[in-house]
Amino acid sequence: MRQWMMATIALFTLILLIPALVVLAFGEKQEASLPAQPMQIQARDEPTVEVAVYRSKEKKVERLPLEQYVIGVVAAEMPAEFEMEALKAQALTARTYIVKQLIYNQPIQLPEGANVTDTVMHQVYYNDEQLKDMWGISYEWKIKKIKEAVEATKGQILTYNNEPIEAAFFSTSNGYTENSEAYWQNAFPYLTSVESPWDTQSPKFYEQVTISVREFEQRLGVKLPKGGSVGKVLARTPGKRVALVDINGKQLTGREVREKLQLKSTDFTWTRQGNHIVITTKGYGHGVGMSQYGANFLAKQGKTYKEIVKYYYQGVQIHDLSLVASKF
């Protein structure tokens, strides 16, 4: 009987000890498997975003991190000599443009595997090798300045109703920016005409071209009337540009005239001098969104990049990329 009791107590003790030993053993193994350094959780908060750029000259797709892409766009699209706050504004628009392109896959034909091209079809992009060739001995200070501007706005995008905006920009206005629907089909509440009088100081404000009457008629598909007249402006846009003209009974939009004659702007006037047409334009670009030279002049007046973008894009907010991270 006594031996039976001793055996029962020993068995009961063993039953109590086994779970503790098992837990201890697994606990030691789990602790040993932990890495010496903590994991970088921040990487999940700020998702890594890559851009696939179709290099038009090399005819290949180049993949690179978002911020590196923005550096190449700012360097290609805006002179490094511009004010720092203007460069920051350009970085913000460039980043917003590509983020919207990545999320919504804008309907422009692209080679397989590419998100954007490196041309004006999207945004001009130069890689480091191209910038070294272009800038020569000025490369070091210029790239340092561009990188500083991009870093200062890292991860920031322009939004309207918590969505990335159509961050259109152009070189020089005629004194006013343009409503989006006056040049494209869609109206956006943040792309409306605002005054930009500083642009008159831009070296690209005026341009004059001369073409023969024959070439003028061929490009526009018109026949000029006798008597020396060219055409009559029937309507103007909110941005004071030509909306519609009549040339001897044929009506054309200002955009059609600009594109067919390869003019710098849709704010044009013309005169006939013998067998030639002399055309004078004001501004450079479509006129929608942020004027780059206007942004630079505002920066010279002490405006910050946030003030600049909120002037040219009415009613927008600046948000972190994490706002739309789930959509990538």
C-alpha cells in the first residue's frame, strides 16, 4: 500500500512539471530566434514605391525609387538656378503627378511594363548620367540643390477631397493661368484661372515667328481672303487666350491653331506682310496649373512652396503619401 502511494505521488508530481518544462524549452528557443536588431516597422508605414520609366532613346524600361524619379524630373523640368522654394513647389507637383499616374493608370499608350515615358507626354526625366553630361562642371552644386528641394518635400502630395490632383504645370503664362476645360475636356475646381503678372519678366514671355502664306494655309487647311486680312478672333478663354477664330469662313480653336502652327501659346496675334504671316505669342505652354516662372518670381518675393502651390492650385491641401498608400 505504501509503495502504491509513493508511486502515485511521483506520477502526480511529474504531471505538474511536464507543462512547465515544455513552456520553458519553447520559450528559450523562441527568444533565441529573435533578431539582434528590431525590425524597421517604419518601412511598412512608408511604402516603397517604384516608377517604371520608358527611356525613349534607349527603348527600354528603367525602374527606380519614387524619390529618385522626382529628382530626375525636377532637374529636367526646372532650372537649378531657380529659387529653392520654387524647386520645392516643382518637386511637389512632380511627385503628385506620378502618384496619380501610378494609382489610376492614366490612359496614354505606353510600352509594356512602363508607368510613364521620359518625355513631355508625361514628365521629362533625366538620369544621373544625362545630368552630368548636361551640367558639366556645375553638376555638383546643381544636383545638391535639387536633392535638397526634393528631400524637403519628401512623401508630400497635393490633394483635393483627399485625392491626388492633376498637377499640371507649364513654363510661362500670358499674365493669367487657364481654366482646365478651356484647353482640355475636363473641368477641375482647383485648375482655374488666376492672375500671374510676374510672368511678364520671363525670358519666354514673348515670341515672334514668321511663316509663308502658303505654309500657313496648308497647315491650317484654309484659304486666306484677298485684301490682307488673316482671321478674326471670335472668343477668348477665361485666361485671356484665343478660344475660337474664323479664317475666311473656317472656324478653328486656339489650341488647334497653336498645335498646327507649333506656336508657344494660344495667346497669339497675327498680321500679314506681303507673302508672309507674322505671329506674336505671349507665354509658353498650355497655361493650366502652375507657372514655373511665376513660381520663381513668387519665391523671390519670399513666398514658401506651400503658398506657391496653393495659389496656383486653388483649394488644394498638402498630404503625406500614406493617405493613398493603400491604393498602390
